[in-house]
Amino acid sequence: MKRDEFLKTAAGGLLGLVGTTPTLLRGLLTPSPPDAVWVENGEPVELIRAALEAMGGIERFVSRGDVVVVKPNMGFDRPPQAAATTNPDLVVEVIRQCFHAGAKQVKVFDRTCNNPLRCYQNSQIEAQAKAAGAKVTQVRTQRFVNKAIRHGVTLTEWPIYRDYLDADKVINVPIAKHHNLCRVTLGLKNLMGAMGGERGTIHSGFSQKLIDITAEILPTLTIIDAYRVLTANGPSGGSLNDVRELRTLIISPCTVTADYLGTQLFDISPTSIGYLREALRRNLNQYDLNTLNLKRISLS
């Protein structure tokens, strides 16, 4: 076959492919989204918008008609500047993005460590999330239901908040900060805000118990807020001397991957975090961390 005949035949085949299988063609021509995105040097709204665009858009994770739980850290009676709770501007933009994708309802809640009224108020998340259209409620004891733990090392069941379990999608939005028990708290530990029971019993044999439970309730998407990072005296903090402004965000559909990357914010090895080491031992990571497709973006 001559070259010009080959080109005509190839062009005809391509046109046929376009006409009959456009979805397949897009799959062949469009690069796969990254496993995780690291965005830095921006304000919270800029960071999440850039991250979601790089991940393929919020519509990749939230569908029209979904009931979505957005799970921030509101656990402590601290203002945003103290870096003990998730940045409210970030939470609000995540809520807006969910509604933009067609979510029917967005719920926001957290089982707090301090007085919930003050935590919800002083974090500034309650008022701003409500203004964005989310349903913000305090956690009620009667809404916890026992969840079977199929592959637990230590636990066989644990109470989980019904609203979390019933949601179509869950977006986990922790803040990256120091923790005096387990060195750092990131995405996996933020899921404790959906857990009932006695927290003190989890702290004994913490790494195994946390992973026993979180393995059953991993979210749709994890967004680590590292706009401000608490570097010491966590998880509650209090002194602004312990806060670093990094203006960074990490996002991944895999919470273990997000946490693995999050340890870089503190210049520590992922294997030095007991619960993360346990999660990796159980192969809870969706991606091969040795060949991770990570996209880094700087907005400045």
C-alpha cells in the first residue's frame, strides 16, 4: 500500500472511530488524571480549584442527586488562625463545588473534643457552611450504629455515625497538624470525627484500632488543608508561634496516599507514623507509592 493510500485509510478509520465510539476515543486521547495533586502558593479557594481541575473536576467524584458528607476537623475551640481546625474558606469552596456538580444535599458535622457549640462557632465553619447551603448539625449519640469490621486485627465492630454511612459520597477535609499521641494527624485520623464509642479505648493499641475502623469507612476523596500547619503542641494548639503558613493543599481519592504525602509537610518519614505504617502493611493504598503519579502545581 502506497503512503497516500495508507493515510487515506488511516484517516477514514479515525473518522469511523470518532463517529461510532467517541467515549473510547476520548479515553485514548485524554491522559489519565493523576493519583494525587500537590498545590502550593495560593489562597484556599485558589488551591482547591486548581487541585480539582487537575484531578479531572469535581464531577469525577460527585454526581447529580448525591447526598454528600463534607467532613472537616472542627474538634477544638480554636479560631482558624490557630491551625487546629480546617480552614473555613476551603470547606465552603468544597461545599460550593459539590452543589455545582449537582449534589442534592451537603452535610457537615464532626464529633468534637471540646464543647461542640463553641467548636462549631469558633472554627467559623458552621456559619459559613450554612451560608453556602450545607446542612450543619451537631453529632447526636443516638445516630451512631454499629459497623461490622470484617478484617480487624483487634476490633470486630465499632459505632459509626449514620449520616456518614448513608451518604452517597464522603469528602474528607482534615487539617495537617502535630499530634502528641501519634506525631501527626491527617486524613485517616480525621475520620475519628465520624466514630462513636469511647475514644480512650481507641488510644490503647491506637494504630491497629484506627486502621481496623478506617479500613471500613474510607472516603471518596481526601483533601488535606495545609494552608496553615500546626507544628507543635497539637492537636489543640493555642500558640501562634507553633503555626506555619505553607499555603498548600494535597488531594487524592486515596486517603493513605494523601497521608503519605502529607508527612512531607513535617519532614518526617511516613513509616515513622504508626497508623500509616499499619495502613501500608495492610495494602490500603490504592496506588503504588513507588511509581505514584503525582502532579505538583505552584500558583505563584
